[in-house]
Amino acid sequence: PPYVLKADGLAAGKGVLILDDIKEAKKELKNMVSGKFGDASATVVIEQFLSGIEVSVFVITDGRNYKILPEAKDYKRIGEGDTGLNTGGMGAISPVAFANRDFMDKVDNQVIIPTIKGLRAEGIDYSGFIFFGIISVKGDPYVIEYNCRMGDPETEVVMPRLKSDLLELFDGIATGTLSERDVQIDPRTATTVMMVSGGYPESYEKGKSISGLRNVEDSIVFHAGTTDEGGMVKTNGGRVLAVTSYGKDMETALKKSYESAGKIEFDKKYIRTDIGFDLIKKPAKAKA
Ligand code: GLY
């Protein structure tokens, strides 16, 4: 224990159960195979439990060469302090302090290079994004998952930090000339805070009028679950808006994201107020 049961199919980031009790785990395994997550859990993977801190690492590759994009950390649980149900993501931060040079060198040598070589060795002609879900266990990287896409809400902090023209990079991918392209990164921190519908990730109401969008000046507001009804922006999903800001550090960027999110209103809006809580530098303890 703990027992990690993971739906082998796509389950919108919600298909993992972590259970301490073997009887409970066996019961849930039966439930999963019988359709708890629909067809996604027809096959279940039982995984080793890894205790550590997660970071999302992204590369683009033309199949031979690759470039590492800014890393990010997302916050998947609905509740403060990473509690409650999994969501599609409640916020994200980039860069991630613990993913320092040493750690990223390990990720590069132990994960990225073998993956790119492995794809070729297996005759898989892959070009595009690779998303490595990494967990740092005592400073060593382990792969939790791969995705053939960017992450959400990581994209809302990774792309704002990419100074290079993304289209140029795509051209490099399409023409096999990625090695000739340059990836320039903005050194500032970017943070995003997700505004969600009350009740999400369980049942929630849609169609709530959103006000205050035009009052936001210092952040970028990405629309996720919204719709335009006769000129009025309304909620149309669980994850409604992502509010991204830059700062010289995480605290400054988060302050702006929260201020901007505070200017936007809709009935039953919910945000996590502790994004980045686990990355905040703790003051050194005074010595007696
Ligand atoms: N934020 C995790 C994902 O996009 O899968």
C-alpha cells in the first residue's frame, strides 16, 4: 500500500484511485473494470506508489531533435492544500524552483533523450509536443505519464513565457529543421489561476453571466468554459477562465492573478486561493 489504480483510457485526469486498504482496493478495481470510468477503465493499470512532488516537462520534437520548453507545476485537486477530487487543473506556475539545473539535467538524460531515441528505435515517426508528467522522488525524476499534447492549465503559463515565435518552431518541426531554431524563454514567472463553476468537478450550473472581464488590465484571461450569448459572456463549463499574470517571482505574479480574478464575477464562482502553496520559500528557522 498505498495501491494505485489507474484507468488505462482517457478519463479527463480523473481516472486514478489511491487506496490504503487492500479490501477497498479490490472492490474499487472491480468497480473500475465494471465501468466506474466508462470504457476508460475497462483496463486498469496497477502502479507503484511514488511519493514526491510533480512537475510537467514539455518538449517539441521533429523526430530527431528536440527543444525543452519551460517546465510548469499544475494543481489538480479542487480543494485548498491539494485536497478533494481531481479536476482538469486549478492553476499553474512556471518556472518551478525545484526543477533546477541539476534536476533538469537528470530529466534530459534519463527521460527525454531515451524517449526520443526510443521512439525512433521503435519506428514511431513522432513530431510535435511531448508532455512528460514527472515526479521528483528525493530529487530523482520518475515518469508518471506521457501525453502527446501540451498540458492545461500549464499551457497558460508555458506559452506566455515563450518569447520565440511558436509558428517558427512549428515550421522547424514540420520541416525537420528544429535544430536550427532558437527557443528564447522569458525569465519572469508566470502564474495562472482557474476560475471554476461552483460544484465542479461534480455537477454545476452553466449559463451564469460573467462581468468584469474588461476591468482586467494586468493579466491575460484565457477563456475555457465560456460562451457568447448575444454579446453577453456566460459560463458554459466547469473550468471557466484562466487568469495568467507575470511577475518577478511567484508571489508577485500570483498576487496579480488573484487581484484580476477578483475583478471578474459570476454566480457561484470558485477559485483555489493557495496556488503555489507548496513552492513558497519557507523562512529559515532561527537558531537558538
Ligand atoms: N494538467 C495536466 C494535463 O493537462 O494533463
